[in-house]
Amino acid sequence: MVVTFFPGFRWRSQLKLAQIASPEDPFTLEQGGCLTEITVAYETYGTLSAAGDNVILVAHALTGDSHPAAHGPYDEQGWWEPLIGPGRTLDTDRFYVICANVLGGCQGTTGPASPDPATGRAYGMGFPEITVKDMVKVQKRLLEVLRIQHLALVIGGSMGGMQALEWAVSYPGFIDAVVVIAAPGYAAPQAIAYNRVGRQAVMLDPAWQNGNYYGGPGPEKGLAAARALGMITYQSELSMAYKFGRRTRSGQFEVENYLDYQGANIVKRFDANSYLYLLRALDLFDISAGYATYEDALARIDARMLIVGVSSDILYPPHQQEELAATLRRVGIRAELAVINSPHGHDGFLIDFQLLRPILTRFIDAALPAPVTVPIRQWFRFRASSLAYLGARLMPAVELREV
Ligand SMILES: CC(=O)SCCNC(=O)CCNC(=O)[C@H](O)C(C)(C)COP(=O)(O)OP(=O)(O)OC[C@H]1O[C@@H](n2cnc3c(N)ncnc32)[C@H](O)[C@@H]1OP(=O)(O)O
Ligand SMILES: N[C@@H](CCO)C(=O)O
């Protein structure tokens, strides 16, 4: 097995790799074709309980990776840092959090930049078409490798929210609760239209060379333009007015400087072909695919659902989350809806932690009530009293926790 990473890939001290497909056990894709080798890059936080009942799967968005939070004070901060860690919303003193880079990505998991075992060269556009369902199936296989048989929670925003919803529909009985943030039940034409222009920007760059640019500079201008367009859809009129106004610097509007900066950044950290494949997976997302109706698909769910929208999201606007939550309720699923009142647009799920935190905490407390815990120091005090000691022995469900 050869593992190569896209040049922008950053090795993380706690990154783990798992093989979830082989020539003997190939991975069949939803749109056809199969992969005989899949490496999955993932990170974990906290400790798996003996009963295996404390696992949270965090799913990342388009250009995210397996690093939602730092592993310690000297580690690089992650993209959901304020939500994950000891005592935080996804409390790693209690939960075992797993986050994996998606299939088709370029941050350690197999994607178009990975070597095709048949040729030894990068797949490029020879990589099979992938869907959100495939991403989730890869995560399920990863959990099988890790011998995890149950998920307490799946949570994600944007493409991560699509994965969370896909988990709920594809694997009923496997999950207690699911949080879908800033994601729809299916990609609407306007979102597909944005992605179409983004893909064209990459593919019209002469340096794209039909995807065979590995070893050379690649379609840097096209990818930067695609990201600039994407960034516009992740923000809002208000957030742009507030951040940039009509200010200028070096002969350009600040908003132009910003888009240039974000374009230059993506080129450093992301593979253009991965970008094409993941945008296509976003467009193909329709939770009803493979089922008779949208309602039939959603009716399969038996997890408790929380659907969260961002009021100023122009990419997957809140009426799409309202429709999803209403349909879930109509088919008898226990679903809550919350719309955060944020000016930050779609990327509010990466910014508005003070708004997300209480909503998530309330849902997690209700859907996944914590076992009664007795801090260990207190337990030793109890032990002095034979009555309390006896009580503790009579209650095997009481967990002891270090404080
Ligand atoms: C969800 C996942 O799974 S992970 C993917 C998340 N990461 C990304 O999307 C990467 C791109 N980053 C971003 O879009 C944003 O940083 C967010 C959404 C994460 C946070 O948004 P905000 O806090 O509003 O940051 P904002 O958009 O103002 O600034 C982002 C960057 O632009 C820079 N910037 C701001 N204004 C300007 C300007 N006028 N000209 C040039 N650069 C600018 C900032 O310095 C900052 O740089 P840095 O990322 O190197 O620190
Ligand atoms: N800004 C985020 C969310 C996009 O949906 C990303 O780049 O992944």
C-alpha cells in the first residue's frame, strides 16, 4: 500500500490511518465503480467507554479535515475548537469523539490525488464519482474496523450536516441522536448553480489539463476563483458590509483583497480535483435517492433529530431546514428545529459558537442524558460512611469520574 498526500496536507501528531477496502474487500460506490484501496485519516478525542455507548461522530464540511479541535495546549486549533474538548459542548471527558476526512478529500483520506493501485499514478479524473452516501459508508466501515457498534450522536454543518442526515437515514438503529446544521434534505438548483460555476472556473484553467496536473503547479487561478465564488455564498450582505464596507487598500476594494486572500489560501491547502469531486457530491445530495419518496427516506429514521439553520444563509437558506424539520415531523420523527439569528451567513456554523452552544447543549442533555456521576474524591468521602458505601455498591449504574 502506498500512501501519498496532496502537498498542502498537514501531518497531525494524533492523525491515525485505517484501511477500509482491499482487493478482497472492495468498496462499491453508489454511482457505480469500486475502489480496492481506501485509506481513511481520522482523529479521536476522549476515551471510549467500556460499553461503547459514548461515541460522537463529527462530520466536516467541504474543505474541512479530521482535525476539529486541538489535542492539547501545544496542538494546532481545529475548525470547531470552541465546541469540542473537556467540559465543552461535545465534552471529551464524557464522549469519545471521532472525526474522519471524507472520501474524495485530500487531507489523508483517499481521493483523486491518491495513487490508483492499477497505474501507480494519481487517479485524477479517473477517480470514481462519489456521493455523500459513499462518504458515510466509508465512515461506517471505519467504525467497523474500530469495533464501534453504536453512535450516541452524529453532528455536522453544511456537507457535514448532509452526512449526519445520511447517517440517520442509512443506518437506523445505529444512532441515538443526530444534529444537522446549515444543510438541506436535497441540494436546490441555486446551490447547484453556484457549484457549476466553481467547477467551470477550475476546468477552464489551462493548467487543469483534464485533471492530470500532479507534479506541476495545477489550476491555481481556477481554484482560487472557484473558492472566491464559494466564499461569497458562505457569507451575507450584512457580514460583508460590516467587514469590508467600501474600503479600499492597494487599489482594490477590501472585499476583493479578502477574496484574493481566500483564493490564495485554498490553493495552498486543497487539491483542485478534490474540490471538483466534492462539489459534485454536494450537488448530487438528495436524501430520497434510492427510496420511493422523500418522506419514505426520512421515515426510516429512528434517531432523535435536531435541525439547525442560520438566518442569513444564502447557500442552504433556513426555509430548507424548516422544510426538512416539518417533513420529519409529518412522518412521525421526533425532530426539533432551531434557527440561529446570525448575520454571518452559511459559515455561521463555524463562527457563531455562542449561539450554537446553548441549542446543542440543551439537545444533547435531553437526547443523551448523562449517567449519574459521583466525583471520585466525593466517593472516597462516602466510603467512610458504611451506609453510603453500601448505597454505592447497590447502584452499579453509578459511574465514577476523576475530578
Ligand atoms: C467546516 C469545516 O469542516 S472546516 C473548513 C473551515 N475553514 C474554512 O472555511 C477556511 C476559510 N476560513 C474562513 O472562511 C473563515 O476564517 C471562517 C469561516 C472559518 C471564520 O470566519 P471569520 O471569523 O468571519 O473570519 P474572516 O472571514 O473575517 O477572516 C478569515 C481570514 O481572512 C483574512 N481577512 C479578513 N479581511 C481581509 C481583507 N480585507 N483582506 C485580506 N484578508 C482578510 C483574515 O485575516 C483571516 O485570515 P486567517 O484565516 O489567515 O486568519
Ligand atoms: N467554509 C466551509 C463550509 C463550506 O460549506 C468550508 O470551506 O468547508
